[in-house]
Amino acid sequence: MSGELHCDVLIVGGGLVGSALAVALSRLPVSTVLVEARDPAALEQPSFDARVTALANGSQRILAGLGLWPQLANDAEPIELIHISERGRFGMARISAAEEGVAALGYVVENRVIGAALWDALRTAPRFTCLAPARVTALRTDPDGAVATVARDGETVEVRAKLLVAADGARSAVREALGAAVVEHDYQQRALILNCVTEISPARRAFERFLPDGPLAFLPLTGGRAGVIWTVPPHEAEALLALPPDEFRARLQDAFGYRLGRIVRVGERAVHPLARVTAERPRVPRAVLIGNAAVTLHPVAGQGFNLALRDVAALADLLREETLRKGAHADPGRAELLDRYHAWRSADRTKVTGFTHGLVRLFTARTPGLGLLRGLGLVAFDLAPGAKAALARHTMGRAGRLPRLARGLPLS
């Protein structure tokens, strides 16, 4: 054993969710250790094919509350209009920022840019220690805390924390080690992800087009590009990956249509399997799951990372309250506090998972006559301001009980 660390909170997983929580906790009198398998210094360089995230309006507020938005704003492409349609059907619906009284429904930002802003903040964060690249090799919890054995550079460090946070993704090793039960629904779909350039710029418009096998989304990116998320069956994903660029471009054009004119360039393609994964609360003390470790969603409507940021904001809010009330005697892992966190987050998670799962099932169902009803439903939705406003509030992350960060307020 080459060392020992004591902290209030141990975060395992330093992706966008784990690092966002670390930044939030650095605003509080809380000591944090973060364990990440990759080297955070190896940030991706700018490229045409950079992966992107659609930030909801409420997520923008959270990042603003953390003081990060000025660093992100110039690289964030606003979404001022969302256009929803179904291929081969007459109905369509539009949700506009102007109608909802906001500057933007959301923003599309490259993951590299978000990650760079988060890690820049962590480099000077007080009471923060990063162990990376490193991995947890052993883990145990008891009523007094969590103890993790961490391997790094051929040595081991024992980290003792009052609270353990699993933020290590959909296939969370920490979740498995904690024995949290998981329910998984395999959609038998793949997400084909790429960037492209179209003859007509998306111009701050996002398109969600439902096809028989799943949704196809075009998101506006900086530089006039569009980010594409195309949901297809597994066998078709492999076939599309194998196509030469011009043939693939023709297939994508046929699927999307000509609302943005011709597709003139396509970038590199990547494929990801799609499943809904929901984890039960760990049956051990002193531990909590956030982000994809807790809930993994279908990408339809782009809710995954936004739901995770609300996890971050809610947990940070409760820890802020704990430190304000108890000062040096604060205990971020006590059972009553974690009970309050789970009660707060369960309703939001249930609504969002139900919404995304319902959309996928509704628009892939082949029941006779259902297509006509879907078209009529889109028309009715487009003509119902109240329904659009209610949906917009939820998808923008502005519904229900909002933590300080989601209201744009700082933690300190």
C-alpha cells in the first residue's frame, strides 16, 4: 500500500457527468477525490467529426450557475426551432423558442468543448484531488463510509470517503460492485452518429424525423454543420457503415428528405447499441448512482445528459444545504440526505424515461391505422399551445422542483 486519502466525496468516473459534479462540489466546503480511467489531459482536438451534445435550456442554466457558460457560449449553437415529422405522413409539429419566451430551446456543443471547460475549472479547484489514469480494484461500504482501493501508475491508494458516487457510465463497474439491480430493455436498434454539411444551413433549427425503424435527428452545429443521429436496426447499421461515402450520403438523403437541400458532405460514422437501462438504488449505505450509471436512455429527444446534469444539480443542492446547516459536522453520505436525493430525483427520472420509451414505441409500432392517428396527433399538438408549452418545459428541464443551479443561481 503506497498511500491513503480521506475525503468527503469519492466520484468514480470523470466523464462529463462526473467532472460536472466535481466542479459543483468545488463550490462547496467539501473535499472531493475523482477517479478516472482515462488521462483527462488527452482532450480531443477540434475536428469536423467531433461528437456533440444537445444541452437543454435548463442545462445551460446549470452550466451558467457553475460559472462555465462564458467559456462555452461562443462554441454553442442555439436551437430556436424544433421541427417534428414522420416520413410518409401529413402531420408535423414545431416548437419555437419565441413562443416559449426563451432565447433558445437548447444549445448544441461539442463534447470536447464541454470537457475542456470542466477540466479547466478543476485544475484550480480547491479541496479537489484527481487520480487519473487510474481504476478502482476493490470497493466496500459500511454505515460509516466507503473505502476504495485505486490502482495508479503501478501503485495503489486507499481512498476513504463519506459518500461514494458512481458516475462511470451505462456499464458501471461500481454499480455492479455495489450489487445494484438493473432492468434493461434492448431496443434492437443502433444509433448511427455522424456530422454532415447540407446545402441549406440548419440555421438554429433541429429536426426530429420519425422513420419506420426509428427516429432520425439533425442538430445544428457551429460552422454550418449538422449533427446526425440515425436510429436503425443492427443489420442495417452494419450495412450503412460499410457503404462508400457517396452511397451512404444518398441513403441518408432519402431518409431525411430535402428540407435542408442536398447533403453535400458526410463525416466519419460511428455506431452505438441502444438500450434503456434503469438501476435500482444500491442496497448498501453511503453510495449513490448518477447519470448513465443510474439511467440510460434512448437518444430520441436528446434527454440523457440533461437528465444527468439535473442529478448533479440536485445532489449539489442537498450537499450545500447540509454544509450550511452543519458546518464542520456535515455528513454528505448520511442516510436521510440520500433518501431525500432519491425522492427528489425519482419523479423526474420516471417521467423522462417513460416519455422517451413511449416515443420510441409509438413511432415504431406497425398497428394498422396507428400511422394516421400519429399524423392527426402531430397536427393537434402543433395547434395546442398549452400542450406544446408543457412538453417544452419538460424537455427544457424547467418543470418540477428546480435546484439552485437549474435556476441559474450559484451554489456559493
